[in-house]
Amino acid sequence: MSALDNATRSESPDPSIHASNIYDTGGAEGEWVDEEDDDDMDFEPTTDDSEDVEFFDLQEDDDGDFHDAEDGLSGVEIEFSMDDGESGTQEEEVGNETETGDSPVQIAGPGQIRGHAGLRRIFADHGGAGVRVTLGDDDDNNLEDGYGGLARRRRRPKSTTSQLPKIPSEEGEKLMESGVFGSNEYYQDVLKKRKTKLARRLMSRELGIKGDYSQRANALISQGLIPSSNADTIIHYNSRCYSGQFSEDGNFFFSCAQDFKVRMYDTSNPYRWKYYKTVVYPYGQWTITDATLSPDNRYLAYSSIRSIVCLSPTDPGESGEPWRLDFSDMGAGGSRRAYGGHSHFGIYSIRFSGDGREIVAGTSDHSVYVYDIESRRSILRIPGHDDDVNAVCFGDTSSPHILYSGSDDTQIKVWDRRSMGDSREAGVFMGHTEGVTYVDSKGDGRYVLSNGKEQTMKLWDLRKMMPTEKASKLHPRNYTTQFDYRFMAYPEEHYQPHPYDCSLVTYRGHRVLKTLIRCHFSPPGSTNSRYVYSGSEDGSVYIYNMDGTLAGKVDVEHATHNSRPRDPDLYANTYAMDDRRSRGSWKTCVRDASWHPNAPVIAATSWNGWGMSTGTCTVHSWNDGAGDDEAEPEMGSRVDQRLEYDEDLYDDPRSRISREPSQYTSRLRSQRVAAATADDDVDEETW
């Protein structure tokens, strides 16, 4: 009997004692505001001085046209109603608002109001009680701009006692002792609590002391080699990097950037990379959102915010145009229009199946698609979510039947393609209180890892998922604040655990802000599956033990700080709504990281640079804490995207502030123009 069958038949513990009646939507526990947003339009959070009101973007356009945030305020009506008396107070109740004192400021307007930087500053400066924003019914926001109308986020009351998950987690400690996630010492000095050094482990292995030191000894040694913050190599890109992963055998690495290019590298020697090949997504929108390698490493599939997935051979000898896989083609007429839908949707996540015959995709039309490569059409569409599907993956590398999907509706759903006659999920992982940014499977058909916008990473067990019958009676919007991770810092004092959380372990410490931060299981070869790790908005890679304690931290921002000259003209004014205080400073946001399967090496792909307008891929290896070594190339070497030495990268990072544009600046600008002309329909402001 499979783990899925056991999980479906077993009831999850009923946590109803922790919550009141959640089905009553008419009283204090009212419905949350249910608006759509575009998650891959990523911006920096801003700090609002108000304790009561925060403004951010929620809605999205369906018309596909890009709107600049500085287009003006035509059609905006602002009505002020003032009271002669003293300023009153505002009382907020759950699901119901009562205001006294000053009359609120009501603002109503069409789509031109959305994202305007001047209005945001006005609201930030006058964010006290009695301010309310009302949007017109026709205020739609397009798929790729992410600006939307201004709205109000409901705050939870501050908790008097800490409700953060317990660290270390008792369930996580059991997992570490089970042998599934790494090996444990035969003997530990409990009194001195000293960690055995690598040199002593190697000596003990060679001398054959302390028991059987063969495979177990190697596992203990390898899982202790956590890469350090010092970067071996810093690969600089002229646009933001969104993702990067090693192949399963470690011989291949790819990185996706916002210039719609995927660079491939030969990493058969993980300490000395070689440039391999570059492929392009023609007519992409906003960025390349995801990429995935076929199991045999022969093909690379990559997506953008369109319904088309490009498929390119990885052979450097083949330089033709990529094949275009139209996921909106459902057969029987050729498009989704024949099935009551529209074909204009974006793809946020894709994954190859274990046999390489299918690709699963999560899309902006709240659906999961399965595409058959041989028949060149989508063979399955699952409209199973209430919001964007940000992440998808297969549950087992040896079977294409089990699928996982994570969405902005806060749920992770489990799909069994063998029993979908009623188009219902096999079960639900419920526990995130904000949107899910990424889902990763251990590949054993049992354990799943996810990142959530409430700043947590969670570990799940397929055997403990919530049955469909029980999940269908719960409304996930009842437990979310509609926090917008793109603009604001998450208020930790307002954190409340989900009353129906069925996860095993919750990890906290990293920051899931600005963009869809990714998380992963560490590989079995180089780490003995000992850890889980995640990127972070604060510029680091956080590595956790299974019990939730921090095992290590790779500080990418410190390793790359001021590692390229400052160019005020490079992608200037790209983001009108970013944090003004950090627009000119060096900032780093690690969006993705990948641990080499056979070596103690981590490659981190980041938004990195002055104003966070460029990107890097940094290679970090274990070096026992050494700040430098005598090997070649030297640590911290700076190279361009083709791994070529560029002396301009070693210029004084502040030397270009007052200079005329140099050859370096001109070259970057020419590359930007060349990339933009590849798609005449893309508005320059999207760069």
C-alpha cells in the first residue's frame, strides 16, 4: 500500500480546539479581501510609518498591456471631508470597521492611479487613522506589470505571548535520529559538547578506530562540509538573475536572467567552471520565470510570463531556434478557447517528469498543466486553485502520477493522476498563512518542502496531509492577512500559526520578500540529505538542520559587496516604486541556490548590485573558514557571464559616479539595446 493511500485513509489530528468556528463569515471573522496580484512583478518592500494602514498593490490586468507607474493621474478623483472637531479614533473589528472622529479621505479612480509613486508618498506621510482607499470596479492590472490599485491590509492584533514555532523542533529531532536525513555520531561528549574536527575524523577513519569507519565515516565527513561565505568566483550579469540549478549528475549548471537568456556551464569540475552555451527566449515578457533540465541533460525547457515554453537542445553544436511548446493547446481545436478559457496566461514554474516525456507547469490562470512532448499538446489541465500557481513539481522521480502545486491561495495540493475522475485533489497541505512561493520534493514520494510569504519554510509528510473532505470545508482566506511581500516588511509581532497546520517542521530566520524565494532539500551525495536551505531577501543562503536550528549561512551580500563599478545609467528608473533610501546603494537578494550533488559547493543566483538592478551567480565552496588560499584562480575572482576576465569589474566601485559614460558603460548600454530590439513589442520600461 502506497504512502498516498495511507494518507488518504488516515485522518489528520483535529486542531479545532485552537480555533473558533471558521465557517461563520457574517460575524467578526469576516472574509478577507480576495484580490489577484502578479507575483513575478517583484519590487522592494517599503516601510510605512503608519501603525494602522498600509498600502500596496493587489489587482492585476488581463489586457496584457504594460502601464508605467508615472503615466499620470488622469481620471483620479480625490475627495476630502474634514471635521472641525478634534481628531477621532478608529476602531477596527474583525470583518467590520467603525470609524469616528475625522471623516476618511476617499480616493476613487481608474487604472491610472495604480502604482503612482507620488500617491504612495502622500499616503505614507498621512497614514494615520481615518484614511481609506476605494477602487473602481474596472481597475484591472495586467499580468506583467504588477502595479495594481492601492488597497488596505488588515492587521492581526499583536499577540501578548510568542506563538513562533519551537526551536529545536521535537519532530525534526526525530527525523534527524531516524537515519533518513543524514547520519549521527556513535558517541557525543554531552558535557563538553564539542564538535569533532575534520582532521580528527580523517585520522580516525584511516586508523579504523571508533567503530566501523567506512561508508558511515564518509557520510559524517561529507555532511559536515558546509560551504562558506567567501566566494570562489563571482559571475556578473547585466540583468537580474532569477534562478540557477545544477543537473542531477552535477556536470551541468544553468542560470536564468531577466534579459531572456539562459546561460549554461560545464561543471564537471565544480571548482573550475567552463562556459558552455546561451539560449534565448524570443518575445518573452518581464523575465524568464523558470527552467528545467531533462533527466538525460539533452534538453532545457524554460518559460516566461506567456503560455509558451521554449525547448532547446543543450548540445553546443546546435544553435537553431528553440522549439515552442504551446501549453494553451489542448487539442480538439488547438487552444483553451474550446474549453471555455483563454489562452493568454503566464507560466511561473515548470518541471520535467522523471522519464522526460512530460512537463508540468503552474500558471497565472490558477491551473496546473501537464504537457506531452511527443504529441506536442497539453493532455491535462487542473483548475484547482483560487490564485496564481507559483510552484509545481513531481512527487517521485520514478513516477509521473503524483503532482504537487503551491499557490498564492496559501495551499499546497496533492494530485494523483490515477484517480482524478472528479477533478479533485488527493489531499491538501495546509499550514501557510500567506502565499506559497516554491515547492520542492525530496523525490521519495513522501517528503515535501515549501516556502511561504509569512516568512516560513515548512516540511511536509505525504502521510499526514489533510483529506480533501476536510480541506473543502475550510476557507484558506480566513487565515491570511493578504500581506504583500513585494512592498512591505513582514510584521513578526503579528504572526499567528495556522490553526490547522499539518506540517512536520517550520523553519524561520530567512526573509521571503520582494520575489518568489526558492528552497530545496540538500542532495544525498554531498550532504547525506542532512539539511534544507533557502535563499533570502537579506542577501544570504540559510542552511537549516532538520530540527529547525541554523546549521550555516552563506552571506552572498558580504562576499560580493562593491564587486563591480557603479553605473548610474544602467537600467535607471526601471522600478518607480522601490525603496528610495536604498535605490543607490549595493543590495543583494538571493532568489535561488543550488547545492552541487557531489561536492561541497553552493551556487547562489541573486539580484545583486547597485540598486539591485543587476545580477550575480556566486560559487561558494567549503574551505574550513579560510579567507583566502593559494589556488588558481584566486578566491573572489570577478568574471563576466561568459566566465571571461574583465578588468573593468575591478575598477573603483565609486569611480563612475561623476565621470562621463565610459567604454564600460557604453558597452553595457549597447547590450541592453540589442536585447530589447529582439522584441519590439516589449516596453522599454519593463527593463
